[in-house]
Amino acid sequence: MRDGQQPVAIVTGAGRGIGRAITLRLAREGYVVEASDRTGSMAEDTEREASSGAVTARGLDVTDREATHEAVGEVFEHHGRLDLVVNNAMWMRYGPLPDVTHKELDRMFDVGVKGPLWLSQAAAGPMADSGGGAIVNIASVAALLGTPASAGYAAVKGAVVSMTRQLAVDLGPRRIRVNAVAPGVIQTEGQSAAMSAESVAYRKQRAPLGRLGVPEDVADAVTFLAGPEAAFITGQVLIVDGGITAAM
């Protein structure tokens, strides 16, 4: 808590998996968290699980630039500050290159690239007015190494990595740090639906730490990058994969 006041965070895609774990961890760390999800219903589940009054659910479609700016404005007006944005929301489809469709690729880029850009754009002013802050984007090791049937997803997360570095340059003079976390295979509902059991077993076997990640592993990394211990870190990508990238 930089100035003795309770910090305020916005987390997108907070309704389940990694986003929910990040939200709950930040709440335990003393943040007031606006937990957003496209429909709001799953974010309400996260709010109930927090059961501390520190989490407020919000319906927000991050692909809607105007709605994103309005949401940030409301958060800043209500709390008088904005300290942290976590761009976690993503819509994804894995598949062989011949199966990639125009509609699916547009949707992935709308949520995974435009969403973080719109929210960062909206948050920059209020965050600067709060004395600075942090933006943490959720990327992926898919941006850094080749994996089968992931061309569209890798393109999106590669854009997130590049955007993270550029935003760090653009927003640094306003005392806003911008970093990314690049998870490997994290055991979530979405991962279970997207990957075969054989693929999961192979990655677990190759992991130097002998296990796959859990959402809390990513939440720990986000909390570090948001906190004072990372006060001189910006424009970086923190890989959270149990060493799989190094092994592969």
C-alpha cells in the first residue's frame, strides 16, 4: 500500500481459472478488486468466494472500447484511485492451421489484443492521477516457443508480449510499470477442454519441477509484479512454467 490507502485493482476474465485466482489473491493482499467478466455472472461467483467485501463483480466486454473506458471511469470515480490493471481475459481456439477460421481469429484478437489495449488506454490517466501504478498482462509461453496447432493463439500472445514492452516505454514517464506473465500449462477448466490427456501427460513428464502449474502459481507472479518489490521492473515477461520452456 504505497500511501497507506487501500489499493484498487481491475482484473479481467475474473470469473474462473487464472483470473479468479488472481482476484482472490489480490483481495487477500489488501486490494479492493473490480472483478470483471463478459457477462458478469461468473465474476459474481468470484465475488461470493472472496466473501470479504473486497471484491465487486462487474460485467464488462473488453472488446467494447467505449464500455471499457466507462467502466474505468466509474471505478476511479467510486474509489478515487486506480493502482493495478490485470489484463487476463482471453477467448481461444486451438486447431491445425487449415482449420483456423476468420471468425475465430478475429474473436481471439478482439479479446486478447484489443481488450488489453483498450483497458490500458482507459486506465493510464486515472492511474497516473493516482501517483502511478502497474499493468500486468497475461501472455503465454506460446508466444516464445512453437507448440502444435497454436498458430492463432501464439499470434495473439506474441502481440501481447510486444504490446507490453511498448506500453512500458510509453507509460513509464507517468510512473506506470507494465509487465507480463507468460504461463505454461496451467491446470484450469479451459486447459482441460483444450488439451488431450496425452498432451498434458507429455508436458508434465518434461517439466523439470515435475508438475504442471496451478492458477495460484500465476497469481503469485502477478502479485509480485504489482508490488513494491518489483518497483524497478518494467517491460519484462516473467515465465511461469515450471521450467518447461527451458527443457524444450
